[in-house]
Amino acid sequence: MGIVAPRGTFDIMPDDAGLWQFVEGLVRETFEKCGYREIRTPMFEHTELFERGVGSTTDIVEKEMYTFKDRGGRLITLRPEGTAPAVRAFVEHGLASRALPAKLYYMGPMFRYERPQAGRYRQFHQFGMEVMGAAGPEADAEVIAVPLEIFRAMGIQDVVVNLNSIGCPSCKPAYRQRLQEAYAPVLGRLCPSCKSRYDRNPLRLLDCKSEECRAALPEPPTIFGQLCPECSAHFDGLRRLLDKLGVGYVINPRLVRGLDYYTKTTFEYNVGGIGSQDAIGGGGRYDGLVEECGGPPTPGVGVACGMERCVLAAQANAADQEYQAGMDVFIVSLGEAARERAFELAHGMRREGLAVDFDMIGRGLKAQMRYADKMRARFVAILGDDELATGEATVKDMSTGEQTRIAQAELAACVRRQ
Ligand SMILES: [Zn+2]
Ligand SMILES: [Zn+2]
């Protein structure tokens, strides 16, 4: 066997590309309908951006980044997520001084060095949206609601929104301290990463998946008694807005999400019930991040979702649907002179906006007809010696089998009429 794709990557082959294009089109259409505009950032950034913008105590930064020195000795990281790059671009291009809020969306590959398993890849795809410059709960409700529209359109059922607040710089420190006090007696029983995060970021102890850590303190204190009036009002406002839309959610006090920069709202979409590992996306508010990345104080909130999951769902829900558009005409040619004429005709008709293909390897009549059928051509135009001599083509309507002979010059108009 020759060289194969690296572990944790996959090819999107032509047979599947139509499905991906369908999902991408729906994502794009939904975001644009909601007033979001696309941002495309580089696949790699300075490593420092993610250390600052994702957080040094996160799994992503601690264990999962593709980081290397380039030939100029710069420390570079393949982007593991889309928010920090979007915020970097927002600051770099001075979007804060333009009309706010900035409403951005993105989609594309992300890179994380994780153990590959079913549905998890090292190069995977996300779509996401960011709202920068809006402090109120309307923005949080919006970033929660818009992806739900996309999931619904893909036929992804039973999405549960897990919702939490993790407070702000004025109320989070007291909660951190309360968590440390609660975990102090069981510190010895925690896993190594929880032990190391106990001082640096005790909130992360809440979402550790290890059984021992869960068992060590089955019911850690929640933040809800300790939220400051502003965070409390924000959370209540968000809940009212979600109720208005009929969005089902559960409050999950363990949901702190992997990124250090979150403030107030955190949320996650789960399929298959509460606390399920099967998260298909999530996000939160990051009021301090723009400033952390060198911009003016600007509130922000965003969400990111897995594309692979949407593609699988779209496939399962419309298994027999053809996502690749068929051809309008396939030109069958018999003999070299006819093949040259077919080439010329095909390009002329393409210029007129039709999808046209022709035989370029001199196959026989039957093989060309089979190929036309496989390409789902609506019409086949046959050029033989006879047709060449009279300047005509024999046109076959592939749905009815009906055959007519028309002038080659009429071909485009004839196809367009039907
Ligand atoms: Zn607060
Ligand atoms: Zn742990």
C-alpha cells in the first residue's frame, strides 16, 4: 500500500461532497438570514493567541494543540477553535470602532491532537458564530437559538440545551474560593489534572469526567446563591427569552466548558438526554476576551458546533436524496470529428449557463449512454456522421425516452425549454 492519510484525518470524496455542500449551504443561508457575515481567518496562528485566548489550564492548550516552530523560529499552532482567531481579527482590524455589534460566522477545519475514535478526528470541521459588542441576554439567547434552527433543518432530534452561569469577575472569585473549600478535604482522591487545576482554575474540577473525581464530591456547591445581582438578572433574562421561543433547556451547574475565558453564560447542546457525552456544540459569553487580546473592553458571546455530526444526521434523514446536481446535457459523439464538435458545442452551451459534459476518451455508444445515465443527464445529444453532415443532433429525453432530431444551434434553447 502507498501513502495513506494521517491518523485522525479523512477525505471527503466526490460521492460525499454534495452532502457536505448541502450542509455548508444550509449553515451559510441560516447565518446570513440572521444578519451574520462570514469571517475567514488563517488555519494557523501564533501559539500565544490560544494560550491567552483559550486559556492555559484548558485541555486544548495543555494537551491537544498542533504546535510547531516554523522555519523562521516562530511558535505556530494549527487553529484548535474559531473564537480566539475571530477575536484577534476583530481587534487587529479595528472592528470595535465600526457599527456594533459585530456579528460574525465561520466554518472550516479545526485541529486537535486527540485520540481518534468514532466520530472524533484530529482534523474536524466546525461552524460557529460570534457576537461582539452586545452585553444583554438577547445576544446569548440568539447564539443559543440560531444553531438550533440548523439542527432542526438537518433533522437532528431531541437536542437538549444544557445551561449554566459561571459568574463574572465580581462574583466568580467568591465561588472559586467556596469550591476550593469544598474540595479541600477530598483533594487527595482527585485525578492528577484536577489536583493541578485546584489552585489555578478550580471551576474545571466540576466538569472532570473521571469517576473518582465525580465520586469524591458528588454534589459540589453551585454558583446560584452567589451570583451578583447583574449576573443573576442576566441569567433570568436569558431564561425568559429562551422560554419565549419554547427552547427546552436544563440547568447544569457542572457545565463550565473547557475554555478559561467564559463569563456568565455557558451552554452545550446534547443529543440523547441530560449530561450525555454526546455534545454536538456549545459556547458561552466571553466579556473579558477582547480586552485580553489587546482590544477595548467589549462584551462577546459565541457558539461552535461540529459539522461532522450534522453531515451524518443529514445523511441518515435523507439517505436516498441526491445532493449532487445532475447534468443538463451529455453529448455522445461517435468518431473523432464528432468528438471535436462535441467539445466545441459543450463549451458553447456551458457559456450559456447549462451543465454540459461530453466524452473525452472515445468510448462506444453504449458506454457513453451508461455514463450519461450515471451523471443523471436530463438529455443526451448524439452526434454521428449523419448528424455532422446535416448540422443536427439527435436529442434523447432521458426521462421519457423520446427522441427528436434538431439543429445543433437549437440545442441549448431546446434543453432550456423543458
Ligand atoms: Zn457577577
Ligand atoms: Zn479529575
